[in-house]
Amino acid sequence: MKRAMAEYVDVFYENIRIARIAKTDAGPALVYEDAWRSRKAAFPISLSMPLAESGHGGRTIMPWLANLLPESHLHEIGLIMGVHSQDVLGILSRMGRDTAGALSIGQPRGSGGRLVPIETEADLERVIDDLPERPFLVGTEGVSMSLAGAQDKIAVSVAAGTICIPLEGEPSTHILKPDIPRLKGSVQNEAFCLTLAGMCGLETAKVTTGKAGARSYLLVERYDRWKDAGGQVRRIHQEDLAQVLGYYPVQKYETPPPESMVGPGPGLKL
């Protein structure tokens, strides 16, 4: 009988450990903490991983985890971290303290609400310009964040009107999406479409636009964050349909790239 390797990655809600993912010889296995399952306010990590079952295997876990990571620049991220670009769990254990939804991977949020202000427009422009080589400021001490999608972006906090970089797992409040040089007006187009959708009665994220030197950017208020009575930023749990249905990021598209070796995505009709 094969023995499990003594290597774990913990999953936290705030400072509460709710599950542990073990790297075993048979593949990853997630086990919920009994104390979490017994809490009245407990929620499952995913609808695909109900609390009624204490453990779940890699076939369910890995697509959910993969959809917390960006779809591009994983090679650069892996090189900076010294982790293989396909080691989803290894990467998230290092950059998963602030992700989509309410959970932190690897370590819980720190204490003290540490934020580093981006003091000048020139500093913000440098951060934006560096994103292709240093996605999510990976490798910067105290920075641990990740967001899904193909477009360059970064999670930030806005405090007293100043854009800041959150440290030690402090929840971000906004997503900053810079312009796409090859697509003229990308920022303005997205802002226009979201504003128009809101005027049509659809519930949309609040957005503003800004300039940093030669770069423009979209600042999107996160819908999965809120402030409690004490002014502390808290997380709201959410997951996307790819996570619920168990699709890997590349399978989100009706026509995946030929090199992906996977079939088409789910489409509107499942």
C-alpha cells in the first residue's frame, strides 16, 4: 500500500482553516476540517465539493484550483517562483492568499491590514508596464494574489482615494485592468459597455477609468468584497461556472486552441 507524502496545502476562510489538500502518491485529495463542517455558517468550497462528503479527489479539485490562476504568464510565474508552470497547487500555495471569492490558499490573511500606496502616476505606470514580466507583482515580498482570465490585471486596494498594493493576504477592493496596446480603446470600450448595461437595468460592477503616464486603465470595484461595521474589508465567497462544472480554463471556450488537446467547452446548452 502506498503511503501519502507528508505535504499539504491548507485552505482558509479569513483565519479559519476549513480544508487541507494533501499531495499523495495517488494525486491530490481535499479533506474538509470537521470543525468547519460542523459550523452553522459553513459553506462548501465549491458546489462540486459538498460539505456532506468530507473528502474529494483531484478530478474535482484541480479544475477548481486552476480557475483561480491566470490563463497566461504561468511560465514566467513559475520561473520567478522556482515552481513548474503546471504545478497548480504549488503556484497557488505561494500566490493564493488573495483570490476570487472568500478563500485563501496556503496561508490565511495577515493582521493589520497592510497596504503599500502607489505614490505617483509614474510609479503606477511602472507597475502596469511590468505586469507582463512580473504578473501580479509575483516575487515581491508580502504580495500574494491571483486572478483568472487571459488579460493582464492586478488586484489593488483603494484607500482614501489612493491605489495601494495589499500585502500579507489583505483582501483587495478593486481590480485594475490596464489598456491592451494592440486593441485601441479597450479600457474605454469596457467602461462604456458596463455603464450602458447598468443604465439598462442590469446589475454590474462599478467602474472608473484613469491614466498613468502613457497608459490608461479600468478600475473595477470588486463585488466579492464588503466592509464590516469596523471598516475591515471582508471576502464574499463565489465561484464561476467553470469551477462548478469542473472545466479547466482552456475548456471555457467553444473553440479551444488546437494544442490544448481537449474538446469544446460547455456552450450555452449543457
